[in-house]
Amino acid sequence: MALQKLTPAIHEKVWGTPRTQPWLANPEGLNIGEIWFTAPDVQGREAMPVLVKFLFTSERLSVQVHPNDAYAQAHGAVRGKTEMWHVLRAEPDATVALGLKQSVSPERLRESALNGEIVDLLDWLPARVGDTFFLPAGTIHAIGGGLVLCEIQQLSDVTYRLFDYQRKPERELHLEDSLALSILKPTPDPRRDLPVACEYFLTERLNVSGTVTHAASHKPALFIAVAGVGTIGGEPFRAGDAWFAPAGTAFDVTASGLSIATFVAVSPGTTGSVSG
């Protein structure tokens, strides 16, 4: 089977930004917050239950948490949402929040979500280009402004909001669900180095100088160009393009001239604990 170039789904957000280049041309200056890529169905079945996003932020996103598989399925969803972030661009003071600075009771978390103090309970970490963060389901989190992230996650968009900065128009909060599944103590260091492997996805970095041959694999994969230009499988690519490689597909990747091109490659997950 041949490589397939994926068409992005583009989403405007109140916290988005017109500064989406080089990953997305935005001549109209829209406040783009996310672009999504998913693997196509193969013979009527999901080829890979993984969703890849580029996130572009100008201000903080809501404080939120995602369910695990069991909680999601008990509440009508197909699966939960474990994810990771890889930082592509960051303003000097950019931060992300992952987990809490100290343990709290469910009652304290509820109170802080209602009065906004939850922002100060979060463990805000500096985010720099090349940083990678892993977020198991149940991790309370938020993304700050001034960032471009490549996010890899389970194919799910189930999100429970705890706090949304009193933005207008107001969006629904989900305190009962959030309290039922949130981890109420500090999380282990969320920083990782690529590759990152968990049961849901394996994410690797592929740097290309000249031409590199990707051998046929028994697993499908997504290849997301995050830097550079060149050709993949004989077709041109630039940063922001994404391709699906069905199992058994071999192809060449060539970076133009003397430049180095960088891809994030995502394949189905492995059994066992997170590594990286």
C-alpha cells in the first residue's frame, strides 16, 4: 500500500492565534487553536486509534482533566484520553501545568475550581522548544499561552473542565466527573525524552539529512513533519504536513539541500509502563 497524505481539520479557538506559520498558512489571520490529523479507516476499521494535533496558543487553556478507558466507557464514550505534548515553539515565559503542587481533598479541589484558586494549586512548569511531557488520564492540566505543541493522544476528545477563567461566553464545567477521576496529589516528573512509549502509542523523532529509507513495518504509522521541507515517498512535504503509512509500506524521505527535516513518527502502542 502507498503513503497517504492527510487533510487537516482546522479549529478556531478563543485562545488561538494567527501565528501558525510555518505549520499552517493563515493568510486571513484567523485565531487558529488546533489542527487535527487522524489515520484513515482501513476496510471499515480504525487503522490507528490515535489523534495528532498541532496546538497554537495565545492565552491559557481551561484547567481540565481526561478520563481513563474504564471511566469513559462507563459514561458512553469509546475510550479515555492519555496524551503527550512535544513543544515546537515557546515564548520565553511559556509554561504548562501538569498535576498539583501538593495533595488536596476532593472538597478543596471543588472549592478552588469554583473560586479560581485552582490556578495557583497547579504545578506550572517552564516549557521550552524540544520539551516533551506525558499526561496519563486523570492528570489535572492546563496549557499556557505563547506555545505551539504537537499533541499525540488516544483518539478521543472527552474533556472535563474544572475552570475556564470566567471567559465569555461561559462554557460548561464538569466538576462531578472531574472530582471522580482526578489525581489529587502531585504527579511524578512528567518530562520525557523521545521516544515515548505507552500502551496507546509509540512516539519517536526522525531527523533526516539527505535521504533516509523507512523500511516496511508490520505496524501502521503516522509521520508528522514538524520542521524542514523535502519529499516523502516521492511527494513534496513541508512543516505541518502529515502522512499515513499503512503496515508494509516502505518509502524514502529526502530533506531538501543541506537542510535537516524533522518528523514526529507515531505508531500503535506497546504493553507496559511509559518509557522515555
